[in-house]
Amino acid sequence: MVKFCPQCKNAFWGGQYCPKCEGEVLLLDMANQENRKYLPELNVDVRPKYFARSSMLLTCFGFIMALPVGAFVFLRGLSSSGNVTLWASIGVATVVGISWGAWVASKKIFDKQMASVKEAKELQLD
Ligand SMILES: [Zn+2]
């Protein structure tokens, strides 16, 4: 959970009160819709973290889906003709292709999203 302080504009991992500000300044939850309006004012840009997470999910999904699709292609081809070597290589090529495609696509999407992020702010990437 990412929280931020409306006073010093810093972002923190959880907690109730801001550890940097004097007194008890209540931290706001970034996930709440009504707190989104503060995001452009923050010192730290948290968008890369969310962009990285969606790219990671896409890559993960591609790697997981590649194997069953490759196996399906292999078995389907094998049932129509008996050429094991041919369909095994097509199956492996499918697995590699989908994995690689998902990887490249997620990198492209991430770079495209990051284009809107200005370097002026400190990026929160952890
Ligand atoms: Zn603060």
C-alpha cells in the first residue's frame, strides 16, 4: 500500500502518520479515488511502479500461456501427420515466439507509458 503526505508531498509504504512532518499529519492512501487529484503535486513520481507492474503481468502471462499453446500446436499437428520432428520444432518455435513476443510487447508498452513521465521528479521504482 502506497501512502503519501499532503503536507511534505512524500510517498511512504503504509503507516498512519507522516514520519517526516512535525505533529500528526495523517497519510492519505494513494489507491483511493478521491486522493488521486494530489498525485501530480507529489515529489515522487509513482507511476513507473504501476507501469512496471502491468508490463510484468503481461510478460508473465505470455510465458505461462506459451507452453500450453505450443503443446497444443505440437499435438494437433502430430494427429494430422506423423512428422514428429517437424511439429516438435513448430511447437518449440511457438513457445519461444509467444514468450519473446510478450516480452517485447511489454517492453514497448512500458516505454510508451514512461514517455509521459517527466524526469524532473524522483522516480519510485522499488
Ligand atoms: Zn509529511
